[in-house]
Amino acid sequence: MADKGRTVAKSSWWFAVLGIFFSVAGAGSVRAVEYGEMVQKDGKWVFQSTEDPVLKLMRNKGLITTEEYFKASAQTGKNWKETSDAVLILERETKWNRYLKTAMHLPDWVDLGIENRTRFESYDHPWRSTQNIGGGQTDAQAVVRSRVRVGLGNGPFRFLFEGQDSRAYWNDNPGDFVNNTTVNEWDILQLFGSVTLDNVLGSGLRTDLHVGRMTLDFGMRRYIGRNGFRNTTNAFDGVHWQIGQGKTWRFRTFLVQPVILEMVKLDEQSANSVFWGPYAESEHFPWFNMNVFYFGLNDQQLQNKNLHRTYRTFGLRLFKSPAINELDYDFEGAVQTGRLGDVDHFAYNPNAEAGYTLNLPWTPRLLAQYTYASGTRPGASQNGDFDPLFGDRRFDLGPTGNFRAFARSNISSPGWRLIVQPASNLTAQIKHRFWYLAEASAVYVGGLLQDSTGGAGNYLGHDLELRVQWALNQNMDFDVGYDHWFKGSYFDSPAIIAQMPTGGNKDSDYFYFQIRVRV
């Protein structure tokens, strides 16, 4: 444990020094600006300077040539060179200034990037049945996620390797929360080859084929997503293909085997688990965008045959993106059928939200939200627990990490959210949600607690979350948050108290602070 402490201390010191460097050198580069963009200065319209202070410093110190400086400076905005996984995941996951590549004088056809994210998080009054051994003490940890990506090729044929190392520190006390969502040491996150064809047969269409290990984002990422807040990341081995026309429409399909996350051993895919499906996106009308999808899962990897999953998930998403002085909305629903072991399975998950963005300072956006995910009544003839598959939940349900109080299964939750932007690189929000079990007698997934009689009721309480995100530039950002969970009457039931750690029925406070550095 002492060696681990020295390692994380050394790593934290190095990134602290690097962070100070970016804070001083990059303070004037809070957003990417197109060349030739006009801005007002002293009452006059002038061309906006696009000099990156870090690249400028590297040139002035003789680390790079003037030619390399202009070449690196040009790779922003519309001139950004797309990575080979750009169509697989969100752009924000790959787009930052490649200072290390530039300093190493690498050719255009080589992509090199390194990322480190460190987060401290803590919560009190643990409630999970699995933490009873801890006696109800505060659970704190530091999680460190490091990534390196190497891409080759800038033509139709490309290759990408991305490695990830996810570790957790200060969480070895009895009852602390730790599993493969927090720890996954030295592993291959992505390793694939891809082919891209633009303007296929003069049709104006683009098509991409990816073969190998990859991460995936689909739609709002509720059912398939490259985990953002979580310390480890879902990956898949197989094939992905897409064809589309710009942002107007796109069709995607995949056939993969989910990768099993091992905390220490090298990750492997399971030959007994197959995941596939088509996904269609249409944005023909700005006021009525649509996604339609089907996901099939045949998961026979567990020895317990009662837990084998053969699911079919049918889904539809209708949405309009936010705009000032306009109403926006997002409805996404999914229905699952199939079998869990030898039992029929039928579950569903409607999600709805409506928002309005005001034309006021800080551009406030007020959002109403509702989430429902079905559960199973004991003794029922079929299983009704909705399975969120490989989705993300940080963006709508709340923090994951070692808090992860609410899952997309056996839950009913109305709420609201207010989002403001005091600056283009600064976002703050407040979220308030009420939490109920969809089925009072079914398992509360966020705590592995259950009163099969239903006598504990279904009210889990309500939580109030504050979150602030600040991007100093594309290479460095901060995220800090606080969540107070006012626990409901469910946790005061004697049947539930008997399953929890001491004090588990008291309100919980969760706090985190994280910093991400990318070079």
C-alpha cells in the first residue's frame, strides 16, 4: 500500500506541475476560434487572434520550427483532422491540441495523445447491503484514469490503439466500495483498423467500417455509451459499419462481443456473449429529430443459468436540440422482451424531458425531467427488471463513481434541472429529483436492498445536486460537484435497516473534485 501511495503522490505532483504550466500558458485560449473570425475590440471589428499560447511558447523556445507551428495551429476548428474513432464516440473525447505530438515532430499520419484524469470523491452514511462490514463509516477514494492513444494513417485506411489504466486509492478499508467500475489496470481499451470512403460512387454519402476492439456511443448514450464519469470504460470486440449523409441522416449497425472488465488481469471478450443491432438517425427537420434502434443481447457467460440473458430491446428517440427563446424536448423510450434464464422477460424504460432556454445573461436553461424503469414483483410469472445494457447514467440520473445511488432499473423519478453558462467555457447546474421504486417489493438496485412484502414502501427520498464544470482550454478542465440525498421513509423500515450498515438510513452527502489534463 505504501508503494501505491508513493506512486500516486509522484503522479499527482507531475500533473500538478503540468497543470500550473497550462494554467499560465493556456489562460488565453479558452475556446477554439476559426481563422478569419471577426470580433469587436475597442468598438472596431478586427480579426480574432488564434495563436495558441502553448504552441507559441514552444516556437519561441525553439522546441518546434515556424513551419511546425503554423501546421499545428491550423489543425483547429473546421481544419481539425478527424481521428479514426470520431464516428464511434463523441467528438469531445478525442478533440484537443496535440502538444506532445507537435513537440516530438511526428508526421501528419501519426496521432499521439495522452490523458490523465484524477478525482477525489467521498460520501457518508453508506446504505448498500454489501457494505455492512464497514460499520457505516465515510467512504472516500481517489481514482486515477490514464489513457494513451496512438493512431496511424490519415487516408482511407487507419489504425488506432488506445490503452487505459484505471486505479483507485485509499479505498481498502472494510466496507469501501470497489469493483470493476473503479479499477481496471493496464488494459487495451481500443485496438482496431478502419476504412473510410467519402462520396461513395459519387452519391455524396460517406461510409466507415471498423474491425477490432472499440468503444461506442449511440444517441443519448442511455443504452450504449463510452463511460465518462465512471473510472472504467465499456469496450466491445467486433465489427461496426455506418453510412450517412453529413448530419442529415446516418445508419449504423454492429456485431460485437462485450469485453469483460477484469480488475487486474488483461480484459478478454466472452465467446458466450454476443451483442448486435441496427441504429438509424434522422435530423432532416430541426424541430423533429428521430432515432430508431434495436439491440439484441445473447449473454450466456455466467455459470448460473438462471442469470443467462436473451434480450431484444426496441427503442425510439424523438428530440429537438436546445435553442435560445425556444422550447426543446427529448423523449426516449425502450421496450425489452426475451428471457432471463427460463423465465419470460418484459420490461420498459420511458424517459422524457422538456426545456426552455432564456435570452438572458448566462443563457439559463430550465429543464423538467422524468425517468421510469420497470421492476419485478416477487412471485410474478415474468421478470420485469429493465436492463440498461451498456449505457451511461451520469448525465441524467446523477453521479456514479463510488456514489452511484440510482440505476436505470426499478425506478420512478420526476425532477428538474437549471443550467447556466456564466462564460463560454464555464457551466453550472443545479438538479433536484425525487426517487421512488417502480415496484415497492422489488430490489432497490442502487443498494441491493429489498423488502419482498412491500411494507417498506417505495419512497427513496430526493436529492439536490450542484455541479460546476470549467474548461481552461481543450487540454485542461475541472469538474466539481456536491449532492445531498435526503433519504426517504423506505430506509427507516426495520426490514431495510437490518440489511444496511450502521446509520445507513441517515442522509448522505457526496462530494467530488476532478481535474483532467490532455497533451
